[in-house]
Amino acid sequence: MAVFSRFLNWLILMLGMASGCTVMAADHVGVRHLNVASEQRAGDLDVTVWYPATEGGEPVLLGDSIFFSGVPATLNAPIATGKFPLILLSHGAGLGGSAQAMSWMATPLAQRGFIVVAPTHPGNTGPNRSAAETMKLWLRPLDLTDALNAMQTDAFFREHSRFDRVGVLGLSMGGGAALLMAGARLDPELLAAYCDTDQRNASLCEWVRQSGVDLHKMDLQPAGRDYRDQRIRFAMAIDPVPIDVIAGDSFKDITTPVALVNLGPPGKIPQTALASDLAMAIPDATYTLISDASHYSLFGECKPYAADIAEEEQIGEPICSDGGGRSRHAIHDELVQLVSRAFELALHGVQ
């Protein structure tokens, strides 16, 4: 297995160089933070960037919390020699509602030769969490576009980035953002009615109502616009939520290749995240089901007693449950391999 792995890394490197793109496994992962001006947010976005690095910088632990284990990286490390494809990363909401919460995915992608660019979508987590801002789903692709624009002018990254090889990855609510960047469009009427009942997303909609937010009274006029970014060459969405507020007739207009992934046993995936039908509606799409995982597998690895603390804090969701016999670490390994291989094929041209 080790021999095969070394051969595969060599093959990726050779094919990437042949296509004009330097691809390599990095011994170190650097991380930097960018403050990116955002007109629609009326302020700055906090953008976290992971990248292949060399020695240097300050060791940090990203995504560490009372519930989840952090992932090491090196703050402001020198960037490795070469030019690398970019993956825009959109996180979910709630406990997974920050860029750094996705470090378990972003760090190994940087080790595999990608620059990973993840804005923290304002209002989705932490003390400033806002139901109204969270439900403004159309702002997410704009955040990603702003982050990509900033990378093109950033003195540290611009000479090391392949702006002709850009993809987008979304997890949970971020999956919907990835689809919007590829050309899907929200349906304002479906979005307005999303929390009329608890059948679609009970925990989210309970929070929306408790926050005093009435989706019917929100200004949803911007929701139905086209937010695709023509620079995106590939989009991947894992348990995209809420896909049942996307206009059905918009899927056929997506020309970007799309990979869709669901986590959970057949028949148990909530309709608001079920992506199997989308794979048939989008012209160039694939679908993968990981049946022994769950939506909570998109969180970081739980610390000891995290489940007990979550119960004491009345979190109300089994955040440490993965639904099968495998560990979250093993599921993460499979997801990272699945994602990295998909982006290698799409952005590096590896066959």
C-alpha cells in the first residue's frame, strides 16, 4: 500500500506538471487570514486560507472547541514553490458554522496540493449567530466570489494560484452555496415557505421561529438571481441543505461538472438534503452515497465526553453520532480521499 501511494503521488506530480500545474504532497500546511471587503455584508469577511507550505511560521490548532478536536497547521508559514489549484470551501451553519470548523477537510486538501479558501459566512455561528442572516442563502456564493476576487490581488497568493483551475466545495448549507455558484437558482417562494412546517428541517426552523424571523416578511427579491461564477470549473456538494428551495428548472442549465454526496442509509436521508434526484437533473453530475455515515459526520472528531457535554448543554442533536460502526476518523479519511480524488481529476486532469 505504501509503495502504491508513493507511485500515485509521483503520477499526480508528473501529470500535473505536464498540464502546466505543479502538484505535490506538502509536508507542511500553512494558514493565513484575510480581511476581505464585502459590499453585501457591509463590512469585512474573515477568510481562512490553507496552503502547501515549507518550514516556518507559528504552530496553531484550528477548529478546536469544547466538543471537537482541532487540527494543526502553521500560521503565516512560507508558501511552497509552485502554482496550485484553488478550492473555495463553504461551511455549514450552527456548530459547523465557521471556516475553521472545516479544518479536518481543508488541511489534508492543502497537503495534497490545493489552496483552500474559506470565508466564514457572517451570522452563521458564535455569539453573533443570526437566524435572519443564516437564511439569506444567496449571500453565501457572493462571499465565495469576494474571497476569490481577493486571492487574485493578494500579494502573498496571486503568484502561486492557478486561477484557471478553481473549484468549489460545500458541506451541509455550504453545499447549496456550491450549487448556486455552479448555476442553480433559489426559488424565493419556496424559501419563504421553508419553515411553514417542521417537516423539512425541524431544528433549523424551530430556531428561526424562536428568533422571531418570518421568512415570508423577509426581502427575498435577491434570492432568485443567478449567482454563478464563470471561473468555477467543478463543484462538489456534500449533504447540500436546503436543496428543496432551489428552482427545479435551474438544474438543467448547469454546465459545470458537479459531484453530489449524501451521508446516511437509503431512505433515511432528509428530503431537504437528498441529492440523488439532482444527479439526474444536472447534465454532468455524479452521485455517491456513504451509507454508514450521518450528517453529523461533517463535524470535527468529537473529544472524549463531548456527547455528554452536548446533552448537558441541551444541544438537542446527536453531534457525535455517525450512524454506523465506523469511527468518525475513518469516515473523514474516506471523505477526504473522495473529495481530493474528485478535485484532482477535475482540476489537475489526472485520469
